[in-house]
Amino acid sequence: MTRRIPWRQVVLSVGVAGVTLWRVPFANLRAAFCNLELGSVSLAVLCILALLALRAYKWHCLMAEVGNLRLRQSLRTFMGGLGLALLTPGRIGELGRCAFVRKHERIQVAILTLVDRALDLWALLTLIGASLFFLSSHPAAIFGFAVWLALLPVMLGLPGLLVLLSQVAQRSRRFHRDLAEVASALPPLKMPKYVVMALGAMGVELSSFYFLLRAFSHTGFTTAAVTYPYIVLAGDLPFSISGVGFREAAAALLLTPYAVPSSAAVGAASLWFVVGMLFPAVVGIAWLFIEKLRPHIRRTDLLELRLEPTWRPPNPAESDSPFPASHVVPR
């Protein structure tokens, strides 16, 4: 089956990126990158590495709940999902984690991926609810807080929701069994741990964007906190390729009222895409390539060992002994 190129998303991404670059003078953008503060960029890279480690640990804990205790398998699925998520909106490609496990484990891994993405989405909604206290009136902020508070029991009660889904899917034995196993492996008492890890990962991701923004323009942490979730939502729209163009345009529109130059906003958003999305995806693709290449190297080494003779009789003519071969007395 051939894969069709999403020309509509490509055209929209190129068009929006072109309009953004047309509105932001290229000379200003070049000057912003020339005056980049490397110390803040280094802190952002450290935050991205910490984010990858935290998300990988959270995913490994979820995999371990259903009996997949091998760290190597968890990392393989996690890195593979990062590579597949590069060209999909909202990291939907991370559902491809199930492609890197055995066939009978794929449904369980897909269910765990949905749980993982639901936790990340709830953490982003938490940041949006907090930003309303700075962006809107108190009634709107209180309403947003009430919505967030109503969603909290839903996140803590995800295992119960999986139980209900398993009852609905009773006609399908496979789905019913996998949903029931995941629900039993994730009791409600374990969910607060994953909620806290999701919030921690969102905080580290926000910090990485803040440091990148500081590398271009001296601004406060509050500016990054109240604009970052909406920049993420713009990048997750299903109208572009990896949010390219839409992310930069949203950053320019949202950060300009906070006295951040448009060139700095576009530069920070572009660099955040490179550091926060492109770099992890390249690492994931490299991981998969090495994992796929390693068995081939092992087979080649085994073949060479089989073909190479382990012992051959000594040739008297090549001996270093000062005596002729006829004087050599066998033992």
C-alpha cells in the first residue's frame, strides 16, 4: 500500500511560514540568531534531555505495570514513537509504539499509549487553566479552574473508564481481555504517581521554552507560562506538518504584546521545534536504525566465525626453530 503525501498540510505549512517570514524581516531574524545567548540555549538542551528521561521513565513504568519489565523494549517503543510522531499533528504518531512489540502485545501497548497521551493532554490543560488567571477576568479563570477540577477525577479514575470500555467491548474477546488487563494493572491508587510525573514533564518542557525565549529576549517566566500552551496547541493543529508555520505565527502573535520582538518570538519557536521535536525524533530514528542493524552485524560476525578456521596444522617450513624439520623429534 502506497502512502500518499499530505500535500494540503505541506502547502499550508509553507504558506503560513512564508507569510510569517514576510511579516518578520529576515535581517531582524538573522540578527536575533547572531545575538543568541548560548548559556540559555545550553540550559534548554539540558531541560530537553531531562524531559526525554522523565517521559521515558513514565512510559517504562506504564509498560512494567502490565508485565513488560524489559527496559530495552520500553526504550525501543518510546524512541520509535518519537520518530513516527515527527510528521503527525499532536504527536499522534506515538501510537506507532505498538508497531515495535510482538503482535499479541500491540493492543495493550496502544491502550497504554492512549493513557500516556491523555496524561500529557491533561497536564497541558492544567497549564492553560493557570494561564487564564493572567489572561482573562476572574470569572473566566474560575470557570476554567472548575473545569480542570472536574477533569481531575476523570484522570485519577482512568482505570475505571477502561473497565467500562472493556464491558462495552465484550463481543471482541481480544479487546475485552486487553482492556481488562490494563485496568487491573493500573488501580486508582497508582494514578496519582503518573499524574505528578505528567505535570513534572510539562514543567520541564515549559522551562525549556522559557530558556530558549530568554536566549533571544530578556523576558520573565510568566510571559512564557501564559503563552506556551497556546503555542503548543497551534503546533498540534492537524493542518500542518509538525506544526511548522502555525507554531511560529502563534508565537509572534502571542508574544508581541509582552514586548517580545517578533523576530525573537519566531526564532524561539523555530529553535524550540528543532531542539524539542526534531532532535528527539532524530534520536528515535537513529535508535531504531541501530536496533535494526545490530542483528545483521551479529549474523555477519557469526558467519565469519564459521568460515574462519580455528586451527590448522603447523607448517615445518614456516617454523622459527633453528633446527631443520628432520631433527624435530615428536613427543
